[in-house]
Amino acid sequence: EDQVTQSPEALRLQEGESSSLNCSYTVSGLRGLFWYRQDPGKGPEFLFTLYSAGEEKEKERLKATLTKKESFLHITAPKPEDSATYLCAVRGAGGTSYGKLTFGQGTILTVHP
Amino acid sequence: GAGVSQTPSNKVTEKGKYVELRCDPISGHTALYWYRQSLGQGPEFLIYFQGTGAADDSGLPNDRFFAVRPEGSVSTLKIQRTERGDSAVYLCASSPDYKDVLTFGAGSRLTVL
């Protein structure tokens, strides 16, 4: 069974204070690791997909990296508008379904001005 | 449509009642997913459709939950004899194909009194 664990559960930063969020996973044949952002009262919004160890992707102040056991979401010089819950999910190749994503519990990020 | 549409956005019902939640996916998306999200948790997989058929319904918690997608577009999640533990946000997502990125709707918040 695919499993995803995210840490920390909550992170408070000052504006401009860079940090990283962690996503540890176990999966039978990784078919993609996904990062989503979720604002209160809204559905998750797609950020990145990573497929193989060593892969990196960037978007504005966010950079996602992947190893064989974990992924990091690095936030550089965050702004208050980066405050949200960040969700990590994996798609595995095991079982009868290749489609579903298995999510972690999320990291609640708060950036203070 | 431009995005995934879910109705109602909010539903309050009494214990034991029957509830239907509707999802209208992005036009042309063949894969459709239902997830459930409790407060402070990540989305929990319920079921996913590829076209009209349920490709994986392993996440449905018991036989009170049922979902259909009769014409391969709109889907309805049906919950019989609702219980207070069913209270959560029910998220729908769609993707062009089962290998692609999921786009989520805003969710239907269900409260069982």
C-alpha cells in the first residue's frame, strides 16, 4: 500500500525566511510525485509533478526536488501570499489501478509579514 | 466548462438521510475521481472512473457509499443512511487520462447533524 508522510505538520515563517517542507513516501513503482497547494475553502491546486530521482522543478519562489525516498519543497524568500496548506501525493504502479493519487496529511505554512 | 464544478457547495442533513453530491468535470476529461477530506487531513481516495466504469472503488468505506458516471461525464456520489462520521468535504477531480495531472473542484462540504 502506498504511503505518504509530510513534515512538519505546521510551519511558521517570517517574510523572507527560506525553508523546506518534507514529503517521505513508500510506493510500489513510482509513476509520479505531485505537489499541490490548497487555500482554505478551496480544492487543491496543482504545482509540480516529479517522476524520477534527481529531478527538480521550479516555479517562482518554489522548488521541488525528488530522491528515491522523499521529496522536498523549498520556499525561497516567502511572502504572506505563500501561506497555504501544501499537499504531497504519489501515484504508484501497484495494484489494479494506475490512476489514483495517495496524499499525505499536508503541511500548513503561515508566512508573517 | 473551464474547471471542475461541484454542487452543492454546502449540504446540511440529518443523520439517516440520503444525500447526492454532483460533479461536472472538465469537458473531454475521461478520468474522474472522488476524494474525501476531513478537517486537518489530506484528501482520502474513494473511487475513480475511467469513462463510464469504476476502475477502482477500493476507497469506498462501506456499502452506504455509491457513485455513478452513466454517460462518462457528470458523476454523482450517493450516500445512504448518513452518519455523523460522514461529515467532511467531498472533492471531485478530473484528468484527461488516468496518467495525467488531476484538476480539483472546490468541493462539497457535507455536515450530518
